[in-house]
Amino acid sequence: MSCRNVLLTGCSSGIGLALAVRLAKDELKRFRVIATMRNLEKREALEKQAGPALDKTLEIRQMDVTSEESIRRCVEGIPQRRVDVLVNNAGLGMIGPVESQSVAAMKSLFDTNFFGLVRLVREVFPDMKRRRRGHIVVMSSVLGLQGLIFNDIYSASKFAVEGFCESLALQALKFGVNISLIEPGPVVTEFERKLYEEAACMDLSAVDQETLDIFQGFYMAYSKDVFTVLGQSPDEVAEHTAKVIMAEKPPFRYQTNSLYTPMTTLKHADPTGNLPLNAFHQMIFQHDRLFKASLSLLKMLQWRKRRDVSYNKSP
């Protein structure tokens, strides 16, 4: 197979950076990566990790997914505009009580998370259809399948992404184009760290005391434990995503963290939707001690799993 052009967004850090490096350093040299970011002043980390692949199998370009002109300029700079694989990874996060967040901030999040994807697809999908081949890979989330308390707006943006892709996939198949949704759970990156730092300093003056106690006393405290226990590294998610890109028959949906499969399965087990709602309600508000004990058990199991992996890798 000839070298495939991969256009990848959000590459200044985290999953985007890890995936760009993973594909650019592919031993079989199957990919030419066009790694993009909104602010090129943040390119140093990617350049350092790319090493000798830089300007050979990886090039760095500026792209702002909120600007049609920026997207078009970037795509026009690719020979024959040939994007074999589009990976939409750029995104924003938002947590907290909905009454503490401005509509302007919500619109900004949707402009990147949802409309950014739509702009990219509008630019590259017609070319893929003409060539009768291509692969659109979208970094979604398990929160695009199942909502989570105090993630209302972020989850809504990912639900929009999932619906858009599910509808588009029907047309894409007719033209030989594959669409894949990558659905991670929590990922330990600088992105998440900054998000929780901002949440700790947000203006909560419009929030009632009971909601405030739930957000600060439960959600913020337990979120740290969840990330510690269940969080994946960007490299782990990048490796899963690379496997999807390399697959002969790419899946439409791919969850990178099997520990979240039961959570998303609950939704399909009960058509009324009451089962997952009641399960999460009881876990958060009635059985929080059991929830914490379960996290401790999972932490131990994860530690043993990583220990065994490290042991098996050792000479």
C-alpha cells in the first residue's frame, strides 16, 4: 500500500501529539503526517518527540478548526489535496454546574468540538467521495454515549458529534469512505489538568448551596480518584487509534477503555433509559462509600495489570 496522507488536528499536546508521533515513526513508513495546531508557538514538544521523523514523515502546519479559511489553506497546501485519513482530535472541555457557565462559553465549545469537525468534513469529504476512498477518524468520548453529572455541555457536544457521524456514515459507505469514532474514558493529559484547575477557580456565586456541595464535595474530589484509577495515558489512546487507522475493516465505534463498557452497555439494556439513570443516581447519592471502595479495588487491579505488563516486557 502506498504512503497515506494523515491530516491530524490538535497536535500541540496530549493524544494528538502522541498519535502524530506514533504514525510518523511507523516502522513500515505507511504514513505521511500533517500535524496541525492552532498556535504554532506550541510546536516545540511535538518537534522534540518527532525527532528524525520531523520534515520527513511528519510536518507541522497551522490550522484553526474554527476558521474555514484556515482549514482550506491547510488542505490546499497538501499535494493534490489528497487527505487519505482525517483525524479530528482538536477539542475543548467544560465541567461544572450549568448555571455557572455562560452561553458564550458554551457556543465557543460547540464551535470547536462540533462545528470544527463539520468544517473539516465539508472540506475533505467531497474529495474522498470522488476518489472513492478515505477514512475519517473522530476523537469522541464515552460521554458521547452516556451523560455524566456536571459534564452537561461537553457531553452534549460529543452527543452531537456521534449523531453527525452516525448519519454521515450511511452516505460515506456508499462512496467507500470509512468513519470511525474513538471513544476514550478519562485520559491523563495537560488538557484535563488545566480543566480541573479552571473549575476550582470558577465563579459559583449563582449556584445554590446543595448543588455546590455536590460539585465540590463529591464530584471534584472523586474525579481525581477516577482519573488516577481509570485514566489512560495519551500513548495508550494513540496506540488504540493507530490500530483503528491500520485496520483493514475499521470499526465505526471503538472504546479504548474496556472498564467503561459496562457503563455504556447499561443504556442499551433498558429502552426507557431509567436503568442507567437510577444506577448512577444510587452510586453517587446513596452508595458513595461503595463507589469509593470499588475505585480502591479497581486501583489495585490496574496496578497489578501494569505490573504484569512491565514484568512481561522485561528481558
